[in-house]
Amino acid sequence: MNYQDSSETSEEHEALIHFLHLAPIGLVQADLEGAIEMINPISARLLMPLSHDGNLINLFTALESVAPSLRHVCANFSSSQGVICDAMYIHFNAGHVGNSTQTIVSLTIVKLDKSRLMAVLSDVTLQVKRERELMQSGAWLNAILTNITDYSKLSLDRHGRIDTWNKSIGRVTGFEGEALVGQPYSIFYPPETITLEHVTDRLREADENGWSLDEGIRVRADGSHFWSSAMISPLLDRDPLLDADGDGKFSDPAYSLIIRDISDKREASEKQHKATFCDYLTGLANRRAFFEAAELELERRKQSTRPTAMIMFDADLFKTVNDRFGHPAGDAVLRHLAAALSATFRNFDVVARIGGEEFAVLLPSTELAAAVAAADRLRTLVNATPVLVDGESISYTVSAGVAAMDDSVIGLDGLMKRADQALYAAKTRGRNRVDFWTPDCPKYQEHQNKSINAT
């Protein structure tokens, strides 16, 4: 290379460095193993809270706690160049005690050539908040405009018990109005889809936001199901001292409940939901949906203390399954595990695939002992049910870690950390077992350092 070529190369390199530092988004250049070659200040600011020792040396290591499957996904991208993942939302405070502020980062990784990766990171916390608000507003408008002449309107007392109704109640739900007086509004919900705590939660959310809306399965008087929107709103002229003595007697209405049959909109609604919140392979909730639902549940718990537990599951020796039977067989195992999870847990439990072969379940209104028992039912079911792939039977096992929320746990990140430590304990004690968190569980740092080899 002559002097002129060398000078031009140096200038190009300086221009690239200048671009990296001035770019309005986070940029990281790394090799295929994740070793960071260049990083700009925005990326450093976003990634630094994830670093245990204050050093940013490897992109995959930095993201291990919040995107555990990323290393595997990049390693298995066979093309010489192209987009590996596009605008993947990652919750950056998960698993890190002390981070009270939720930060959501969009991550895109591009394979530049056979030896280099470029990661693009952007803080989308406010954008996601606005998206949620727009989705809620859209759902509210849809509820107002859909079947506007065919709805059922009821009034509820301050405890959510039915007080009065309009004549369309029979047409929409099949119930006779007189028979509903004094019943909780949850009478329209299948029992497995709602808890007593959630009944109160929706009333409280209506008080705070002006309304509370949800869509889902409802039940008619004859036991048949239909897809419905149900909106609760506080009555503006209600008496603020309703039942102030707490004697449980009925009083003036406090809320309005509007129920609509929108079964004709169900397919479109579910399609939109799956595109945003479902894991493409298993059909379970994805990582984004899990964190949003879990954070909402724990926020509700702050208002009304109740037991809450979390279970982390991991398919044992999953890499061996992939190496021996191939990745299609590995995918079949993950789908099998997802089906077992869906069959084991309740409709209102939050069941999700959060990365690779790792799954999580949040159990509202559940004590530690009940969560451990549920985890062991899943473990036993998987152990007794091999997967049949192309005529070949594949046996596998799972390990589980369980933790319960208490006053010493700091938010979702603290609860996940404990469940993760218990999971690591189960794997190091022999796998195919369930452990629950105790103070002598392995330290989180130890788990992070050894987790790659533990599977």
C-alpha cells in the first residue's frame, strides 16, 4: 500500500469513528463471537447498567441476562450477510436489582460480512408507552363504535356486584336480569380466567384511568362462550361515601359495565395480538408480552397485597438434542414443552418463552408451595411424555426454579433473579428437578458466569 492509499484508509477510519460518535442511535461493531471492536457513547450508556464489572468487552455477554438466546441466534445465522434480528424489544432492567426505571430498548443486528456484526440500539421506552396508550384508545373507540345498537349495560356497586341492568342483557348473555342482582360481574367470565383479586383490580383501574376495558372469552347463562369487550367506568355522580361503614349492604351504583358481543371481530383481534405478543415458534407469549403482563400484575400487587410467584423453566441439555437430532427436532421439543406448559397452568397465569429453551411463568394469587407443586406437575408430565419426531421418540427433561414475592424483593427484576438462581441450583444439583429460592442459592454473578456451560 502506498502513502496515498494509507492516508485515504486512515481518513475513512476516522470518518467512521466520527460517524459512530455522532450517530443519534446506539451502534456497536463486533466480531462473530460478540467481541466489541467499536462502540459509540449511546450504546455504552445503554449497555453499561448490564455490566457486572463496568467493562464492555463482549456484546453477547453484556446482553446475556436480558437476551439469553442472542448468542445462539447469531451463531446459527448461516448467510454471509443480512439482518439477523430486526427491532427486537428488550427490557433492560429485568434481573437487575435496583433498576426501578423500566427501560425498553429496540435491538437490530446485521451481519455485515463473514467476520463482522453491527448492532443498532435505540431507547424506545416512551415510544412503547405511547403505543400502549394508542392501543388502549383504539380499543376504547372500537368498543364504543362496534355493535352500538346491541349491547348490555349494567350498573355495579362499589364491590363490583350487579345492581341494575337494561333489557338487552338477556339477548347478549342469556341471563335473566333479576337473577343477576347481587352477583359479582365475574359471573360473565369463565371461572378459570379471572380471580377475585382481578375483579377488584379492574374497578381500581377504572377509578384511576376513567375506564377499564378488556377483550376475551365470556360465558352465557347456558355455559356457551362468546368473544366480548367489557368496559367498566366509574359513575361521575356516585356518592363518595358509598358503604363507608363497610357493612357489605347494597347502595347506590358506583360503576357502569357495558358488555358487547364482538365474536365477529375475534379473528382479526387475535391475529393482531399474536403478531405483537406471541412467540413465533411456540405460540406462547413472547418476552415482551411477559414483561408487560408481569409488571402490570406486580403493580396491582402494590395496591392490594396478595401472594405472587414465578417459575423459570429450562430444557435440560437442549444443545445435545439439537446436535443429535437436528434443529427441526429441537423446535419440536420446544413446541412440545410449550403445549405441556399450556396444559398445566391456568388461563390467567402468564406463560411465556423468554429466550432459547428458557420459559417463565408468573402465577398471580399463588403461594410458594402451590407454585412448587405446579412446577413439579409440569416436570413430571414432560419426563413421562417423549416427543415423536419423524417416527423417532425423543425423551428430554426440564429443570425449574421457583420464587415468591415478598417485602424483601425489589420489583420484577428481583423476583426474576431469585427464580433464576433457584433454576441454576436445580440444574447444578442434577437437573430434572424443581428447586425454590433460599438465601443459600448460588449468587447471580456465579450463575451468569456458568450459565452457558450449565445447559
